[in-house]
Amino acid sequence: MEEGGEHRMLPAFLFSMFSTHTLPSGLRIVCMPGQTDVVYLGIAVDAGTRHELPEESGMAHFTEHMSFKGTSRRSARQVISAMESVGGELNAFTGKEETVYYCTCLREHVARGIDLLLDIALYSTYPQEEMNREAEVVIDEIESYQDQPSELIYDEFESLLFPGHPLGRNILGDAETLRTFRSEDMQRFARRLYHPEKMVLFVLGNIEAEKVVRMAEKNAVWRVGQRRVERLQTPHAALANAPQGDFNIVREKGTHQAHVVIGAQAFGGNDARHLHMHFLSNMLGGPAMSSRLNLALRERNGLVYTVESNCTTYTDTGVWTIYYGCDAQDRARCRRLVDRELARLTDGPLSQRTLDAARRQLKGQIGISYDNFENIAIGMAKRYLHYGTTLSRQELFDRLDAITPEDLLATAQTVFAPDRLLTLEYV
């Protein structure tokens, strides 16, 4: 239900102490202790854009919307008021590899939250009349993106980076396909993907894990046997090869400002180099004003207002990008400055002093990020959903401490190689 479908957050490897449990239904539970009486909880489902069949483009995100439109126990109004009536919040988002339903409430209302989350995840009814109305809402969301080239360009970039693969598919789908979906299509999608073995219930807060398990056992999970479930696994399509050659694609959009994305395929979450990529990306264009690209393009030359480098990690691959907006006549100059910064990272190893300073900065950013409990809870759930484990903050810091200048050089030379880079420009 969040704008744009994708929930923008910290990488999914940032966590603390946790406890886990698996119910007989297959539902996994992961809990992290918190400091306050505010509790962050949700259901992460292994059902994202990449799990859609070719004829289901947009179905994962549409199902997320429709899960708020009534269950076998609750009307749509009862779904949206269940947490709001006690001052809580309920929301959801869809990504390329998961859908997450989550809420925030006081500790005394956790049982209510768990019951609601399990109800919408397992017993939504997807009525056709509601689907017809909600399709128009999602189409309005799609159309709003046409007016946001700085967001739209990322969708097209991934479609070019993963040609013909579900990872390259737009999360929101398209208007023509959405209007063809029937209630039985969504029910079939849910039977295939929305069942306990493909879900994680997550809780971060000042509540004992044993209580969370008892609450889950008392609520909707035991009834799952009453619903017919198709335990079919949607096969992952083979990943496309990374682009070969120095691709530079220009789209005439008639925008006042030119929008540029440069990037490449990177590494999946099971590859240790994905942490190296987050390290390099943070140095290049992380949130700090002292990032290399911000200094080169904005502070020294005044060519851009925004420049950033980002990494997205999927289970078996990743995406690294640089984005900036500039005057059309400055595109070539900006590109030369970007290439210069990439060359500085590929021509030779960093000095130990430079590496230590960058590591200190990244660890500080991670430490501060622990104040965003909602993002930490969701990140914990995503990692546990996909990898069956999580990392404490200290374990993460230990991995950062183990990174050497040679590690970063080898990773930079692999990902930043000119014949791997794809460039997309909106002018």
C-alpha cells in the first residue's frame, strides 16, 4: 500500500539478538527484543514480482492491495480499523522477492496485531467487485510514476539489466493486464504462494518470544488446514547475462532536467562480495555529503543537486547503480567525473588509512540506523525469510573489519568494468 510498491530501507543484514521458532504449520517466527512498549510486527511472504508467472505481471503487488479488502472473518472496514481503533498502524509493500504486511502497536495489542496479520495473509477473499475498484487505484499509482522520471528510470533500468526475466518486471504491472485479472486468478496465486511454509512472522519489541509463539498458536495459523493449498513452487527463471559492451541508451522524455542511471549486475545475498559492494557504494555516493561523487559533481563543480550510489541485493544477484540529475548540456562532463571516481577504485587498492576512515563512517551510519526500529524489524524478517538466519550488529561489524583493500579492489574491478556498465539517460 506504500507509494511505489517497494519499501525503501536499509540493507537486510542489520540486526541484533534474536530468537526463532517454527510452528507445526511451517510458519517461522523470529523475534528481537526491544526497549520500549511500542512493538513492530508483521508477516513477510516469499511472494514477489519474480514469483509471478508470465501472465501474472503485477499480481504480487495487486494481491497486497486486495489483502486489505476483506477476509473470511473481517470486512474491508474491519481490516483497516482493527489496529487504528487502538491507535496502531497497518501497512504493506511489495518487492521483487517478497511481500510484507506490518503494523505498529502498543505491547498490550500485540495479540490483536498477530491475529489480524495472519487473517489477511491466509484468509483474504479477493472479491471481484473490490478488485474492479482497486485495479483503478493501482492504475492511478502506475500513471503517477509517469510524472516522476527520477523513479521511472530505475524501473526501466532493471528491465534492461534483466531482459526477459521477472526481476526486470515492473512491480506495479500495467493497466491492460490488471484489468483482466479475476478473483479466481488471485485466489490461484495465493494458493500457490500464500501459505505458512513461505511466511515469517516477525516481532521487535519489549515482549517475550514465548508469548509471541503462544499468541500465534492461538490464532489463525491452526485453521490453515481448512483451506486448500497448492504447494507448487514457481520456478526461478534463469538469470540473463550481464550486458556486454558499453551500452548507452538515451530516451527522449522532454524533461527539463536530464536523469541518468549508470550501473551493472552485482552479487546476491549468499555471495560475501555483496557486503563489499555496499561498502564501495557507500564510499561513492552514500548519504554523507563527503561521498566521492557528491564532492566531485556537486561540491567542486556545481553540476547536480542529487547524486547517489545504491546497491540492491536479491538472493542470487544484485543491482548497483549511480543516479544523478543534471542539465542536459552537462551530461558528458558529469560522466567523465563519474568515470574518474570509478577509475580511482579500480586502478589500485585503497590505502589502509582511507579504508579505515570509510569503514568507521559506515559502521557509524549502521549504528545510528538502529534507532529506526521499523526498518530493522522488516530487514530482520526479509533476511530470515530468504536465508533462514540473521546477523547481530557485532557480527556485521566483524565482517566489515575483515574487509581488506584487496577485497574492495577485486570487487570494484569486477563490477565497475566498462564492458559491464549499462547507462540509461532521460533527456
